[in-house]
Amino acid sequence: MRTERRPALIDRPVPEPSALPRRAPLPAHHPEPVLDVVVPVYNEETDLEPCVRRLHAHLAETFPYSFRITIADNASTDRTPRIAAGLVAELPGTDWIRLAEKGRGRALHAAWSRSGAPVLAYLDVDLSTDLAALLPLVAPLISGHSDIAIGTRLARGSRVVRGPKREIISRCYNGLLRSTLAVGFSDAQCGFKAVRRDVAERLLPLVEDREWFFDTELLVIAERAGLRIHEVPVDWVDDPDSRVQILATSLADLRGMARLGRALARGRLPLSALRRSGGDVAGELPAGLARQIVRFAAVGVASTLCYLLLYSVLRPVAGAQAANALALLASALANTAANRRLTFGLRGRGGALRHHLKGLVAFLVGLVLTSGSLVALHHVAPGAGHRAELVTLVAANLAATLLRFLLFRAWVFPARPIRRTTGSS
């Protein structure tokens, strides 16, 4: 048994990590176990033994490399430590550590920091995720294809059994992440993740949270640094006996999002040093905010002129509201296509239909603003002429353009989606 204690927090600058080497496949013969699977537990005397035995049997039968299972005990007060010690004595390739404080993030930080395995993973003790997805999860890390791999319950191909309450909470949480931190990965909370050790060594000192937000913080920092995140659809069955306190965890996650957002906005995290030396073989989006704003503004000026011209042509024939809707629809389609290629660097037909459908949602926002402005103008000034209508529409379009940019950047074309790859379970 080993005990890990968390050092006292000291107010100091975030250390500057060294640059990551180019990604490469792991050697066929490795002195340490290739995979270290951590199972964080707290008072799990009922589930621990069947979980570890099932996991050990699965790895022994299906995993083609050497492995280790590490039980990370979060200061349990029941029979969990005794059961863990018995499993370690009986099952080869099994280890355990005991921490003096609770916290899933604290357990993962401690276990991953001490491990010499080149691929580090973790899964929840309830085994809600089907173990058939474990090899697809870690294979891209072993081959050198990706830096981090996550199981996702929200991708096409996933099969999920859970109640409506947890389904709504999960989707709202991940939707909030996409809208506030502009993430490209789909599921931050699934307890089924893996990371290459060279990446973990540089990411762990930057992750402050030691509780449930640990996963999300690690993924956001990794994505902002341009690391490649691989997603694996999983079969997942909800544990009805889950002890997660939803309200307390949700509030802690919101505080974590706010803290992380401030750190990113102020440039406190050394993201550039986390990028791979020599660049990545996959292209990346022109994600710089200043460059995107300039290109979006240029596209916006052109589409606004097109919109005003179409409105002026259609107004005498169709009336103000119909002309506004038709002109806005045509210019919105052209605007989405132009921003897709010029502002966000996407080419080809892949995802084009989805992008245009999402772009139409942004169009509806603009339609509501501009149509509402015309209604308000004609209510206040029933005799307003064509010039007054154009001035009103320009002002409304400025507000709609700002909202459209935020929607495009956070939802339609999220940051670095090309680095998020998806495999099959």
C-alpha cells in the first residue's frame, strides 16, 4: 500500500512545459506495462472486487500488450482498502494506492503521475461503459495517431441507457461547454478516458481541479493547445446507485468553467509550449480570434451589401416583410458558405449540410431582429419611408451580425474540430 498526500497549494506562476516531440507509435517491446488502467474508488466495498476481476479477465483475454490495473482509493472508510489489498495479492498486474483525501481528479493525478506506462487510462468502478470499447479507446494512442482518447455517449453509434433527468443534465452541460468555452469534443463527463504519458506529464501541472471538473479542464487545455482528441462511441448503461451529488457537482463545474475561462482569456496557460514539435500532419483552422473577426467582418460587409441590394429590388414587388425574409435567406446562405471557407478554413463537402442547417438557425436570429425592427419602426412612425427602413435594417443587422459570429464560432464551426477524430467501438 502506498499513500499519496496532496502538497500545499502555493501561489506561483504556471510552469512553462517543454515542447512535445512528434507523435510516434510505441515500441513493440516496452519495459513497463504499455497500459495502466486506473479505477478511482471511494467506499466501493460492494462493486470493487467484481469490477477489477471482470476488467482483469477482459484485458488478459483481449488486450495484446502488457497492462496494469491501479486501484486508487480516495480515503475510503469501509472495507475497500482490505479488498484492494486482497486483489493485488491475488491478481498479477494489479496495484493500489491510498490517498488521504477524497476527489476523483486527485486520485487520477496521483496515479497517473507515478505511473511509467506510456498509455494511461481510467474507468468508473461501476463499469457503466462496455469494456469492448477499451481497445478502440487506447489503440490510437499506442499507434501514435492521437494524444488523448475519450468515450462519448453523444456520438452517432453510441448506445445509451439512462433516465431522462441524467440525459438532460449531460446534454445541457456539454452544450454549455460548447457555447462558453467553444470546445469541439462532444462528451466531457463520460468516465472512460485515456492519455499518452508524455502528454499527461505536461498537462497535469496545468490542471487545478481535483474533483469532478478534472476531466473537463484537462480536455479543454489539451484542445486549446492543439492536441489531437480521439472520440470513441460507447455502449453505456446508467448506474441507478450512482452517488454523484448532482447539484453540488453542477455548481462546482460552473465555478470551474468560469475559472478556466478567465485563465484562458488572460493568457495564463502556456498553451504554445504544449504543441507538437514539427507541427501536426493534419491542418488546423485559423483559430486566432483577431484573424477570424477580420475575415468575418469582410464577409459580413459583402453579404450586407448583397442583402440591401436584394431588399431594394424585392421591396416594391413583395412588400417589406417578405422582401426582408427572402433577401436575408439568400444572403445568409452565401454568408455561411463564405465564412465556412474563408473565416474557419473548411473545404470540401464534409459536414457542409450540417453547417448550413446550423447557419439557418443563425439566420432565424437575424430574421427575428430585423423583422422586429421593421415592425417597431412602422408602429412608431407609420409613414416611414424607404430610407428609414434601410437605416433601421442596418442597425438591426449589426446586432444580428455580432450574435451570428458568436454562434458560428461556438456552435456552427467550433474551435479545431479537425483535431477531434471519431472511431467505432
